[in-house]
Amino acid sequence: MKKPLKFEMLLLDFDGTLFQPGKFISQADVDILKQLQGQLTRVIATGRSLYSLNKVIDETFPIDYLIFSTGAGIMEWKTRQIIHSSQIAGPIVDKVIAILKRNDHSFFVHHTLPDNHFFYFHIGREGPADFSRRFQLYQDFASDLKLRKAREPASQVLVITHNLGMIKRELRILEEQICVVQATSPLDGQTVWVEIFNKNTNKALAAQWLSKRLKISAKKTLAIGNDFNDVALLEWAGQAFVVNSAPQELKNKFEILNSDKTGILKEIF
């Protein structure tokens, strides 16, 4: 370690941050995370579902907690126990679906945790190619929206779009009941994903819940991210960085880490 640690919790985004754009995790970062064991609480905060993350890392990966599905779930990594979860109540899901269908959007409705890699789909007017790309990747877990029961809860609703502003305007009537999170597609690195959650769900609120459980002050936390779905977390943390591949808008707002093949953590620890 470069110097005595002043932080008690490290929160790492996954895709584009720890899991670099070349689809690899630096061995140097893994080694540093191992060295940090017992010195601070190590947390991955990802938009991925458990199913998706488990395709890339296993239970031996050196972290203590996992915030997954953009904060919809929190897992104690060693025991594999989900210690916190949230969902969108069925009647609210019904309202979201009605708005999206009325405006002819294509979208996914994901089952509740821990099975949120299963989803219903609805195909409206032709949208970004990323919709088809994601559907094909996970088609084994797909069911037509017509099979969904009324008032069935969901972990999230996902709209893949070229027009973020339009989606936000259409959903404004539900702004007191849902949380709308902007993310960049991990598949093509360009297309906008609009993730709709329970109103009390995002990475920052999950980190806040975990910090209270562990009696760690927000001032003693360090967060590193790369995308718009990290903004709330970066704003909440005591200190925050974005990697140099982040959108310029984020680099104008947060300190920058010069990530490369040798990792992102070497500049801090």
C-alpha cells in the first residue's frame, strides 16, 4: 500500500471500470483487492444481474459485498446471501407497461430477484439494434409480455432507446413512484439504456443501506465509476473518481483515474 488508508469502504463499478473495455480485469487490481482484505470493505456496485456477473467472476473473487442490478440487490459475497432487495410493485409495473405500450416502445420487464435474468419482452416500433442484440444474448430466459400476469411485481423495466428525453417525459407522471436511471449499453458502448426501478433503488441508496448496516460513514467511502448510472453513487461517496474512458460530462465533474492494462487501483493504493 502506498499510504495508510483513510477509507473504510471501496465501491467499484464493474463494466468499463474494474472490468475494462477490453473485457478483462487487471491482475494488478485483483492483487490489490486481495491486499486490502481486512483493511476496508471491498464492494462491487454493478448494473449486472447475479447471473450475468457470475459468468465473469466466481465466489473466490476478493470482495466482501456485491451491489447488483443497479442497487436492486445486495449480497454478502462470502456467504452468497442476499441481505437486501427491492422490487417494483405490480400495480406500478402495470402503469409503466401501459405508458410504454401506448407510445409503442420495445422493452423488457425483469422478474424479481434473484431470478431477474428472466424477463418478459415487448416489441414495439423498431428501435436500436442493441435491443435485438441483448434479446439474442439472453433469449433462453425470455417470455412474451402477453404471458405476464397483471399486478406481477418486477425488479426493473428496461427500455433501449435513441431518445432518452422522450422516455423521461412520458414517465414523468410516475416520478413519485419510480426511479429512472440512465446507463450506456455494455454491449455496444453507445446506446442509451433507460432502467426503471422502485423509487428507492439506485447504487447510491444501496451503498447507503450497506454503510448503515456496517456503521461506516459516507465520508469514509471511496467510489470509482465510469458511466451515468454511477453518478448518484459518486455524488454520495466521500471521495469519487471516474476512469479516463468515462463520458466528458462525468470527467468535468469528478476526479479522473488514468486506467490502463495495469489497472485502476494503483494510483490510490
